[in-house]
Amino acid sequence: MTDLIGKRALVTGASRGIGAAIALALADRGADAAITYERSADRAAEVVREIQSKGRKAVAIQADSADPAAVKRSVDEAASALGGLDILVNNAAIVLYDAIADVSVERIDALLAVNVRSPVLAAQAAIPYLKKGGRIIGIGSAGAERIVGDTGTVYYMTKSALHSLTRGLARELGSRDITVNLVQPGSTDTDMNPANGEAADFQRTLMPLGRYGEPSDVAAAVTFLASPAARHITGAIINVDGGLNT
């Protein structure tokens, strides 16, 4: 499984959870990887060391995804550190649940800044570096297509915006042989939504498979989309959700 040797990847928000699993999986396939983090410097350093232990080049870049200047800087620093850029994985996101009747303007702006504006700006900054065979892969949410519960509407709205971003970018970049796809995880065992959490049993009842996913399940879909095997897939939305959206 070395089909990504020579590729250079940037995974945003990858000091832990799904992002870390993606960065490590790309390294397993041969890619060098840069990751961004906001506050978890120690955890980001651990991910870098693990990538380096696989014989790959790695760098951690501090960047607040809510800061437009930091988003562009992180892409430029990743390309500089790795000697170029072939794969961008827009993983960084925040989760805030509020009823529409109660949500503040500040929380709306925070969700839009990180979950919508940041992927747009990261893609914009990455496009000049991407060559033929380049990849842009977004990480969305299965909840964008099936909202469960009576809060979280604005959060899921930001994730549904990634549908249009993915399809529009796929059209824009197709002539350059750059693919753009979106992976939508469902309930995945992470710090933010542990498989032994208070709502976990309810979430399992919603899925035909009846179990939580692991970060490695999402990473497997991403590494496939990053690989030459997925060269004819673009503008696609792939659910890794245990059948939630079936």
C-alpha cells in the first residue's frame, strides 16, 4: 500500500481524532504530511513523531481556522515545508448545538468562519500548488442530509454548504485533472462523540450496522479518494455512517 509515495498532503485540524487518523493513514500509504492545530501543540507533536516514525516527512503548523490569514499561511507553510502540495484534506471544524430560537450571532459567525469560510480559503490557497492528479477532500457530516434531534440546525447547515463547494470546485478544477470529493462521517468514536457517551445508544439505533465508526473508517475513505484508484471520481459525496442515511 505505497501508492501515495512522493505525494505531499495537508490535513487541517489533525492533532487528534479523525484528522489525526487521516494524516497517519496517508503516511502509511507513502505520503508526507503537514497538519494544522489550534491549541493542542503536544498532541500535534505526537502525530508528527508518529508520521516520522513511518519514514515520512511531517510538520505541525499552528493555525486558527477562524482566521483567514492563518488559513492561507498554513497552506503556504505546508507547501514550503514539504516541497509542494498534492492533497488538501479540509477536516478542521467546530461543533456547536443550539436551537435557532436561542443561537447567538457570535456562535453563528464562529460556525460559518471555521466550517464554511475556512475550507473555501484553504482550497483557494492550495489551488496554485496543485498539479495534475491533485486532490481536495472535504470532511462533512452525515447529519447534513439527516438531522436528528431539535438542535444543531446551524451546524448542519454549515456542513450542507460543503455539498455545493465540492460540486462547484469539481467543475472548476476538472479541466486540470484535479478531483474534489466529500466524505461524510456518521457517529464516530472520538473525544467529541465517544461511543460510551450519554447519547451513544440512541445514535446506534439510527444505523443499520448498529455500531459507531472508528476514525480509521473515515481515514480509509479519504486515502482511497487520494489514491490513483479514485482518479475518475470527482464531485462525489461519500457517507461513512453505518447506513444512517440509507
